[in-house]
Amino acid sequence: MKVLLIGSGGREHALAWKLAQSPLMTEFYTAPGNPGIAEHATLVSLDVEDQEAVAAFCAEKAIEFVVVGPEAPLVAGLADRLRTDGLKVFGPSAAAAQLEGSKGFTKDICARYNIPTGAYQRFNNAPKAKAYIRAQGAPIVVKADGLAAGKGVTVAMTVEEALAAVDDCFEGAFGSAGAEVVIEAYLDGEEASFFCLCDGTNALPLVTAQDHKRVGEGDTGVNTGGMGAYSPAPVMTTEMIERTMQEIIEPTIRGMAESGHPFSGVFFAGLMITAKGPELIEYNVRFGDPECQVLMMRLKSDLLPLLLAAAEGTLDQVTAEWSDDPALTVVMASKGYPGSYEKNTPIRSLPEAGEGAKVFHAGTSLKDGQLVATGGRVLNVTATGRTVSEAQSRAYALLDKVEWENGFYRRDIGWRAIEREKA
Ligand code: AMP
Ligand code: GLY
């Protein structure tokens, strides 16, 4: 099968690494990719925002299946455009991608289908939003409605902080994403990520993971795209997984189908496990980054037929096998991330990762033969082990061998699971 993968992050390196192992693969391209992905696929320098250019490339190479990694091209309708040419695509239509593209859209589905989530209201002007905040009190959560690269959410511990966040949104801090604001109740509990493939009708639950969103050790500092992850998340017991499927995923699938926009692709449900059980914080319509890296380390099955089944409507005919061993990934980022950081700093040496370990590339590039860091999140050092503690030790042993002066990372990835293991 001739396959094109869209994207260039650590998530796409993990997908490329797994896809390239498929016996079904005959030709494999990635646009735009990165130097790590180049070990598994032919890189194509396409502008993925240019849907006509992507379609023309697919026609020229007789591509049969396109896997879309990130959310932005999905929300922009790339899957719809490619499907009009008869291509098979892994990833939802623009209409179904609203589950990630509009927080208000998702909250309305939750309300209509009785899906557990924080109570909320949507606002398109600051005075009404502020009045609601004053009436509700703190803690309270203020969210820009649209895509804001993970930065549009303020978990406000005081009313003043929440009011300031409302001003930020309506004064344009998040561009058009902040033209509408969702204000929702603060949920108290432990967060977990749940992944589930969907083909419009059928669901295939995958596994769970836990991200570390804050930049600093002990979960302190500002939110980032994710500083490390591990899988599985112990808080997601069999009972919690079953309840998530019944109370959250299945009604969403029904709701999307009934609204005329059936969802195909991957549901990435951000959950808060509260005293009442699983509650939905948000949906993403693509794999998590860096959660995907740990999922791919644990997946024993061929990934290609699974993604293809989601695109073709045959998920009821496939199963996925997983290793019981946990996997853990540590993100190495440029000093300064998630704020501003220096670009093109040299990465002088990467360690040889043996069996059960892998260094995935995210924001890297090659300049005159030298590997350099071009992004905020740059490397994902990933390892498996019999326990999370063992996976963590192996990952940090590898990290110590990375020679990149401008890089930093958290030293405590996996701490919740490791505390449980010690207890
Ligand atoms: P989101 O972009 O919606 O995932 O939000 C970013 C982060 O904000 C989440 O991972 C949570 O840590 C936090 N968050 C979002 N909504 C809530 C909520 N209702 N209650 C508590 N924390 C939240
Ligand atoms: N790691 C969180 C995300 O991919 O949105």
C-alpha cells in the first residue's frame, strides 16, 4: 500500500516508525516530516495547508491512504478534500473535527447526550462572561473556544484571575480562537488520557496514558504541549475504562452520527477522574503528543490495518494487541520553552537506543549535515520496562547521553505511577 503521513512532530515519528514496520507498506512518504522520520519514509516538502498541493502529490504518486497526524489540517478540512478524490483518509471531516476545533460544540454535545463534564456556559462578550464568573466564584476555568495550541485555557484559582483571562480572550490574545469563551466548573481529580479508534459507527478502545502538561517538576509552572507521558495510566482501571466507553465515547459516537457528521479517526479523550467517576475535560481528534509515542511502544499489532479499518468502516473486524509492559517518554525541550527560545542549536550526539527504547525526533532539522533543534519540544526519549520505575530509569539513562547544551527536561516524569508502585 502507498501511504502518505502528514505531520512533523514526535507523534508523527512514532506513527512513521510503526507504520514502516507493516508488511502491507509498499511506498511510504511523509510531509513535511523531520530527520527522525526520514529513517522510515521519504520526506516530501509539501505545505500541508495547501490542500490542492497535497491532493496533487497524492495523484502523482498514486497514494492510496493518507494518515493525518495533527489537528490543524483536519479542522481545515484536508480529510474532506482528499476524500473527494476517492482517497482513504485516517482522520475526521472538518465538521467532525469540531469536537476539538470548538470547545463550545463539544460542550453542547455533552449537554444533549448527558455526557459527564463540568457545568458550563458559552459567551461572546466580556460583561456577561464576567457577571457569570462573579456569580459562580472561584476556582473556575476560562477557555478560548477555538484552537489555541493548548494555551487558551486558564484554570483560575481566584475570581480576579478568571476576569483577567476573559479580558485576554476578548482582547485578542488567542486571535479568532478567543472570539467566543467557554466558562466551566473546576473539576477536581486525577487527569488521564483515553484513546479509542472510531469508524463512524464502531469503536476500538486502545489504551490509556498520562501526560505532564506543566513545564516544571512537581507539576508546577505554565502549561505546555506536554513534557512527558507514560502508558498505561493506573488511575484508569478496567471499571473506569468501561464507564468511559459507556458514559462518554458511545454517546459521542451516537451524537455525531445523529448530527450528520459521523466521526472517524481517533478520539483522544482528556478525562478528569473525579469522586463521581470519569468526566470529560476535552476531546482531541488526533493522537496525543507525546502520548502517541508511548502508545506506539506498547502496540504489538500492525498499526496500518488498524488505521485503515477506521477509515474504511471495518473496525469491528480488527483487534489490537498491547504489551503489558509500561512505556515512558521524556520530552527534551529548548531552554525557554514554552516561551521564546534560541533556534538552530546543535545536537551533537544522540544515544544508541537498544531493544525497547527509542529516541523520537520532534523539532529537529539537518543544517549542513549537523542535527539542530528548531522547535520548542525537540526530542522524546522513550523506554519500556517491567514497571514504570524501570522504564523511567532506562529513559533517564539514555537522556544523560544526549549531547545538546540548549536542552532541558523534567526529572520526575511518571511520578504518580511510581508513587503507586512504591506504596
Ligand atoms: P485543555 O486544553 O482543555 O486540555 O485544558 C488544559 C488543561 O487545563 C487540562 O489538561 C487540565 O489540566 C486543565 N483543565 C481544563 N479544564 C478543566 C476543568 N474543568 N477543571 C480542572 N482543570 C481543567
Ligand atoms: N499532550 C497533549 C496533546 O497532545 O494535546
